[in-house]
Amino acid sequence: MEYGDPQSVERMRADFDRQGAMQTMGITVSDVKPGQVILGMPFNPKFSQHHGFMHAGVITSGMDSACGFAALTLMDAESEVLTVEFKSSFLAPARGQSFRFEGDVIKAGRTLTFTEGRTIAVDGDKETKIATITATMMAVRGLKP
Amino acid sequence: MEYGDPQSVERMRADFDRQGAMQTMGITVSDVKPGQVILGMPFNPKFSQHHGFMHAGVITSGMDSACGFAALTLMDAESEVLTVEFKSSFLAPARGQSFRFEGDVIKAGRTLTFTEGRTIAVDGDKETKIATITATMMAVRGLKP
Amino acid sequence: MEYGDPQSVERMRADFDRQGAMQTMGITVSDVKPGQVILGMPFNPKFSQHHGFMHAGVITSGMDSACGFAALTLMDAESEVLTVEFKSSFLAPARGQSFRFEGDVIKAGRTLTFTEGRTIAVDGDKETKIATITATMMAVRGLKP
Amino acid sequence: MEYGDPQSVERMRADFDRQGAMQTMGITVSDVKPGQVILGMPFNPKFSQHHGFMHAGVITSGMDSACGFAALTLMDAESEVLTVEFKSSFLAPARGQSFRFEGDVIKAGRTLTFTEGRTIAVDGDKETKIATITATMMAVRGLKP
């Protein structure tokens, strides 16, 4: 896969920085490649559910952003990315010192891009896949940011 | 449908209050019935995506909690609720003064409960359905809170 | 909702008749309205799974067709419909004398249409909702049938 | 991963042979390993949609069976497998001389098993991934076949 535009990484990072949700949740960009984005987040009790694990919706926020920005890296300079739909499965409770959200493009089209992602909980040396996502992303042209 | 236990509403509200994510996102309980929970959230730029709409993962957090707590209202006193999986579809951008998250039980079983929900954006007198969810919830017994 | 074209019903029925899968499975059109299609199928052991219930994929075939054709009724004359993705949940075993597949458009756009559907098992006077679907449909223009 | 029972493969194949849907669709078992099942199907116009591609529901039937039987290989001798829900995405039209359905267990639990699968269209030397699935399977004990 190749970047959709010479400025793809800059545009992706600028869009990421404009996401209030990512800043508030403490989610940051770990790595960007064409069609792949990896994000990271430390455990934060402010975003827990009632057993003290991270909330499924917060885990999904990280996976959705990783997948959406992975799709954006392949889009042309006129395109913005919007989430059409996603499905998340929760394999294990979201506990750990930190979480890694990986998003990958599976098939990129002019309008729709299919993506897959996952959440890895990190606890010292131990890594556990705790959630997966499949998401459909849409390129929207002419949308003012 | 009937509450699973005389203390169902109290237990549901206590669990809700223990969710750091709900407090941090400013999501509150609007209404509880057997098998139905309605939550509310004012627009908050701290949880936006890059066009200034609410982040899809935050909208999903509200819908997931509404559905999970709707399932919990029908469970027995020994059961805790965990999200197995959900799928969310995003019909329109999440803009509005506030958002209403509705969660309904479609079919309750001893182990699995099927739920459906939706997000209504409210702008003055205007209400718009902007997202839907279908979620599978699981009753877990013997889990310490 | 209004038909997308004066010939919408004729086009929908012609496309339906061209679906080998519908004929082979014995699925027929029960009712068509703008944005809504209802199909029917008698129980058929040739499409069972290993407990003698109807196979989840066959039930999904009926719901997918109901939703896709519901979307098609609102599209313009140049558009064909393709399924982008769907999620099905199986609330109860698929047993019954016959099955009714209902598909409804929730939100129609120029490119994407969001739909919801369900399967009702019919046994004499008794009707049971046994499955639900949410499906994203895409209008494709310039595709030769 | 290890087989759930010394007779896992025999039980899986016996259940497969009892599925009327698999026989009628011409789907056969290509390979079985612990937690992985691969099925195959030749192109068949009797299961087409209206453009002559294979119907999305038929493709899903193959993926659902591959995933369900993959889950069954890890279950104990008293367990039967039922599909709780699945989501399928359709990356490309289902055309080809034959189709390979791959199902893999991602996480096996006592009650729920998470699986992923895909469909590969085969046309001479060319292989194309045309669809993906994520499915939740449930072990049911005490169900008479």
C-alpha cells in the first residue's frame, strides 16, 4: 500500500490533534504506515466501567480512531474520513497498564474502505489481545473540517 | 418484562455510579424500566472527533451502557453484566445540543441477553436518530465488583 | 418514503426473479412498499443445520435480500444495490412451518442506505422473532446486470 | 490449541454431514485442525444473486459453518455449537470458479467462543479475499441432535 498523498501523514496527524476525544482519553499516536496506524493509551480509572476495567466504548474509541486514520492515510488530499459502522468483540476484560490500538486497511476503495483492528493490553512483559474490531470507513469529499 | 430482583434499580444505579467513564463523559441516567434504560449527555467538545462532531466511540459508550444496564435490570441479584460484542451504525454526524441514548432488551436468556439501542441528537425542538447499536450482553456470576 | 423511480417495483421484482439463490431456497416476495420488503419461505430440511433447524446462513440470505430490495425501492433507475456488510443475531432456534423476512430502510443516502430486518418464525397461530439483521447497502451505478 | 475431545474430528464431520444446507449448497470439508476448519464450494448459479455473483447469504453460510465447526473442534464431548451472532463484510463481488471458506478460533471459553473467517475466491491461479466474518459461537450442553 502507498500513501494517498505526499502530505498524508501530516494531514492524519493534524486531524488526530483536532480530536478532543483522543486528547481527553490520553490516546496518542505510536506509529503510522500506509494503511496502518497504531495508537497507545495508559490505563485511566476516569474511563473505567463498574468493575474497574476500561469501558468497552473507550476501547472502541481507540480502535475506531486507529482504523479511521489507517483508512485516511490511503485517501487523496480532498478526502475526509467518516465511520460508517463498526463491530467490536470483547475477548477478555480490559485490564492492564496500557493499551495498544492497531488499525489496518484490508481493502481500500474510492468511496469505502474496509478495516480491521485490535486492542492489546500490556502488563509488564505480558501482552493480551482483549478486543477486535471490523469497521467500514467512508471517504467524504467537500466536507469542511 | 419484569425486574430480575427487587433491588434491580438500586444495583443498576450503583453500578452506573461506579463507571468512571460515564462520569467523565457527563452521561447521566434519565429513565429506567424493566429491560429499558435511557441515558443523556450534553454536547461536549472534549469528546469530539476532528470535524467537531461527537466521536463515534463516545456515542457508542453511551449506547453500550444503556444496553448493558437495560440487560442488568432483568438479571438476578448474583449476576453482573459484561459486553460480549456490539455493532454500531452511524446514520448522520453526531451534532446537537444533547444526546439521548436508549437501550432495550430484545431477548433475555439465563446467560446471554440481546439488546438494541439508538442515539437521538436533540437540537431545540428537533430530534434526529444519528446512530444505532445491537449488542450481546452476558450475565456473569461470581465476579467481584 | 417514496419509490425512487416509477418502475421501482417492477425493477425490484425483476432483480428478485434473477436471484438463483432465492428460487433455490424457495423464498418469494410477500409485500413491497417504499423502503420495505417482506419475503416468505416454507421450512425446508434441504437448508437445515445439524439439529434440524434452518441454517443461520439461509435465514440471513432471506433477511439480506429483504433489506437489499427494500433499499433498492428507494434508489434511482440507474442504481443497482450491493451489500456492503451485515450483522445478524440469532435469538432463538430457526424452527417453524414457515419464515417471514422483513427488511426496512432506516436511512437512505445517495450512496449508502442503512437497513434493519428480522425473521419471524410462524407455527400455526404462533409467531416468534428468531433473528435480527442490520445491513449497509450501497447504490452502484453503471454496473451491468 | 488442542482438540476438545479424542472424537472431536469424527463428531464435527458427523454434524457436518447432517447439515442439509451444506449438502444442498455443495459445500464440503477441505481441512480440519484444532480450532480451524476449511470448507470448499464450486461456483453454482443456483445460489447467485441478481448480477450472477454468489449470494452474500450463501457466502455467509459457508463462513458461518467454517467458524462454527472450528469452535466445535475445541469443545468437550457433551457440547453442541450454536451461532449467537455474526458480522460479514463483502470486500468484492463473489465471482470465481470456486470458493474457500476459512474459519479460525480466536478465543475459546467454556460458554462462548470468538471466531474469525474469510472467503477466498479461486479463479485458476488467482486467489482473492472477497469477504470476512467475525462470529460468536456458544457451547450448548444437553441439546439433543
